[in-house]
Amino acid sequence: MTEEHRQPAQAREKSEDAGRNRSDNPTLGDVIATRYERRDVLKGALGVAAISATLPWAALGAIGRAEAQENSRYIFKEVEAGSTPEHVVAEGYDADILMRWGDKVLPGAPDFDPAKQTGAAQKLQFGYNNDYLGYFPMRGSENPSAHGLLVVNHEYTNEELMFPGLGRQDRKEVAFKKMTPEIVAVEKAAHGGSVLEIRRDNGKWRVIGNSKFARRIDAETPMDISGPAAGHPRLQTKADPSGRRVFGMFNNCAGGVTPWGTWLTCEENFHGYFWGKIGDKHPEYRNYRRYGVPSNWFNWGAYEDRSDILKEPNEANRFGWVVEIDPFDPQSTPKKRTALGRFKHEGAAGIVNKDGRYVVYSGDDERFEYVYRFVTAKPVDRNNLAANRDLLDEGTLSVARYNPDGTVDWFPLVHGQGPLTGANGFASQADVVIETRRAADLLGATKMDRPEDIDANPSTDKVYVMLTNNSRRKPEQIDAANPRAENRFGHIIEMIPPGGDHASPQYKWDILVRCGDPSIAAVGASFNPATTKNGWFGMPDNCAIDADGRLWIATDGNAPSKTGRADGLWALETEGVLRGTGKLFFRCPNGAELCGPCFTPDGETAFVAVQHPGEADDDDPNAAPATYENPSTRWPDFKPDMPPRPSVVAITKRGGGKIAS
Ligand code: FEO
Ligand code: CA
Ligand code: CA
């Protein structure tokens, strides 16, 4: 979910229009000079292929698209870009619905009946708005790529598409008028995550019923708080004087899978769940203002004290963390790992560094926010997975500054170092992680165009950062790493750790591609000219690296009125003469964004999560509001009495074999 998706007029303060980052970290002024400087750097560091990706699209048609397709690392016939009520996958592939909102997860779940929803039923059923997907091969299985656990984030709920007769409730003029305690109970139960046991028999995936691993986690599931902020007075509440136990997680966007077999799931727009109005007498005023708490996107605070920032002033400090869950033990208690910082975590994908330590990358998804990295203090124990249980409680969180000379510096957020002292309100590391954003401001991090997913490629050690868009960046605010004013379509940054050392204090960086329609010069896109009219995209959000080290991009925000195409899954070349060439593989149904691309280890299956199908085209001023009664699609059931349902899709090649090979 993004601010654009869901920002009720009543909560929108004028001051938020430029983002919430009011720090005066420098932006680089001279556009032209910077651009030439960057091109020189590219020439020196990366050679001709990199330059070609920065030149105007039309000028280099000479590479020849036919030849390019022959040399592509992704072998499939490209999908035609467009927008339809149905999804579309490349010819020769099946894209089968694996699990829909409301499908049974736990024993006793009733059949889904959208006219009779209850919180109790939803707690047993698959949640709404599937986002991150992670696949864990079943331990001891003969074919680990055909039997495993699929973990799924349920980011948020769209009440207007879920409930008959409701419409958007968060508009100022509506003010949650039609909400009821039961609807809120359904919303809370539809958040969180699911663990599913899945198996592929005769080529087709299915969810195994009554699995001992099946689990639903929601906005009320008890969780522990661990790491430097655990037990701190700023995390203590009436319901939890210990400051170590919290109920639930919400707005879990992307995530990660650790090599010791756990699921990292990230709390993103947590501010939207807090209720009330903040004044400068509130004990957390400076902190909450920096995160936009409260934003009143949901009215849960009308029914429970803890979501009301006046009644429970510390509760919002207990959200905005990375949560670690053992999917193989449904009785295990999820843990919020505070060492990784508190912000609007998009994801938490990681890589084992060459020295054995685990490195997690995480973007803070808001306009003008930062890119972070966490390096564990100790190495991963490959021989005793259980020994890694609390590995994420100790380590160093750093924030990135992208320099115009093509280097990126990582500044550690360590209490007592530099400005992170009592003089600036940081009495301990707990304060540093609770107020991560303010600590990063003081270190001079680079304000980015909405950092989303970040993934490291284990075969090249390059790291890809999705920057989805930032329409509010002004011309005087552009810098080398965010080179476009009013960046409507986003871009992708590649980071290169020296010698593959993901703990190094300095990397190199480059822009892999500036997104948008390359045929419109004013857009300033930089796809490789080998890219067809279907192959370019805007708004990169999630990404994945497949078993062959190839990059895949999922988008959020493409629409007929904005890019003439639905969101989808694009292949994106990263090496050689085709670097920066996109190619469309899967297209979402109307109104949906694509999330969670995830591949089985054998590369034969791509799981994708189709989120919020049926929404209206946000950028089309003439589009009728999408509602339960009038969605932009009824995917995937296409029945008149069934609303659209966010669903997980399993993509396989007909007749078998690796995807795109
Ligand atoms: Fe939940 Fe940043 O997308
Ligand atoms: Ca998204
Ligand atoms: Ca996302």
C-alpha cells in the first residue's frame, strides 16, 4: 500500500505533501553538471553497456530488437502490455490460482461467504492483500522444489471491495460512518500472514488441507519484542508493562527468507493504524511526527484503546519493525527484531556475506526516506540452524549516502557515535532504533524516491534497489541518485560491494534503469533500446533473483491512464549489451499490483501475489470509484455475487522445465 493508494483527505496535512523528512540533508543543485559527471563515471567504471542504458531510447535502435531477443537470457515470448479483467501470462505457461482471499487455511474454517463475513471465520481463512511470498523447501523431502511451505504477507484491507454496501470509509466526508465492530474484527483478522503447506503433483500445485504447519497470524497474534529496544520504557503500555510483548503485526509488505529457515516479515505503513490527533504536548510528539503517527487510515482506535495515541501513548513505538517467524513451528512466538530499526520497512531480503555474517537490506518506503543495511555481529552457523535463533538481535544498522562520484557510504547508527548522543535525545541504542529516521537524518543519509524492495544477487554480489516513484521531488531537490524531478515512474539502483563484501563501509553504485515510457523524451527513461513497447515499465516495487541469477521486477502503480498498461512481472537484463532491457512475462488483472515474485529452487515455478484486484485506475479522474458492487474486475472467480479476491498464482511451464529457459 502506498500513500497514493490510501491517503484519506482528513489525515492529509499540508506539511505532509513534501514527505515527512524535514531534515536539511543536502541535495545537489546543478542538474546538468551532475548528469555529465555521472556519465563520465559510468564510462570509466562500467564501460559501453552501461552507457547505452543511459542514452535516449530512440537514438540506439541499431542494436536490433530481433537480435536482442535471440541473445536474451530470458527465453519466452513476450506478453503484450495492456489491461484486461483477466491476468495474462507468456504463451506456453500456466498461471493457476493457488489460494484466494477467504480460502480455508485452518481446520474449522467455513466456506467463504462474502455476505456473511465474521472476524472468527476470517481468522481461519486466507487473509486479504497477499504481498510477500517466501518458499521453504520441506525438510527431508525427496523433491524440495515440489513440496514446501509458502509464507504469505497480508498487507492491508480494502473495505470498499471487501464488504457489500460499504464504499471507502476513510474519506473525510464519510468518516467511517458505516464501520461496525464486526467489520473491524474482519479487517484485523485479514491482516498479518499465512503459512501454507503446498505440493506439486502431476505438474500442478495445491495447498495441503489440515496441514500441521498451517498458520494464520493477524493483528492480534502475541509476539515478543527482542533486541536493543526490548523492555524499554518507551515500549511499555498498560496491557504490557514489560515492554516485551505485543499483540499483532500490521501492514506487512515485503520480507525475506533467512538461510536458517525463518521468515522475515516487515511492518510498513504502521502509522495509518493509529488514531486521534497529536499535539506538541504528546510525549512522543517529535518521534511520531517524523513517522506520520497518527494517520487515521483505519478506525480500529474507535473500538480499542491501544490504537488511540492519547489513551496509549507508546503503542505506536511497538510497530514498524521486522518480525521473524519460524514457519516450521506453528506454536512458535513471532519476534519483533528491534536491532534492524523502526521505519516503514518495505522488505528484509538478505545475503550471507563472505565472512559468514548475515546482511539484511531494507528500504524505508516513503518519499525522501532512506536505504538501510543491517550486518549481524556473528556469522551464520550453517551446521546448527537453531544456533541462529537470535542472530538478528546483535549487529550494526547503517544508512546509505549516495555520492555523486558513484560511491555509496554506509553510516552506522550506533549510540554514542557521532551525533547519536544524549545531546540529541538518544540516551541509548534503544532510542536510536525507536527513532531510526531521526538518527539517520543526523548522519546525512540521502533522501530517496521511495525505497521499496532491495535484493542481493548471490551470483554477482550486486544489490538492486527499487525506487518506486516520487512525484513530489522538485527540480532543486534532484541529486545523482534521484536524478529526475517529479519522478512519476521510479528507477532502479545497482550497488556493487567491493570484492563482494556486503559489510564494507563503501560500495559503488549506478542507475540500472530509469523507468517509464522511453519513447517520450520528456519522461527521461533509460531502458536499453532493445526493449520493446511491452518491455518497459514504471513503478518498480518488488524484485526477485531466480536460481540462475536473473532479475525479475514486479510493479505497483501502472494503469491505463498512467502507462497504458497493467502492473506485472518483467524480466530485466542486468549484464552485457542487453543490460537494462525489460521483457513482460505476466500481467495483472485490472486494478491489481503484483507482489511477491518467488521462485522454487529448481526455477520451475514462479509464485506471484496479485494484490487489490478490482481497484479503480487511481490516476484517471473520470474513473468511477471501485466498490464491492462495481469493481474493475471480478478476478479470479468472475461470478456476479463474488467480489474480486487477492490471490496467489503459481506459474509453471506447460510440459515442465525452468521458467524462461
Ligand atoms: Fe507496501 Fe512499499 O509497498
Ligand atoms: Ca506496493
Ligand atoms: Ca511493496
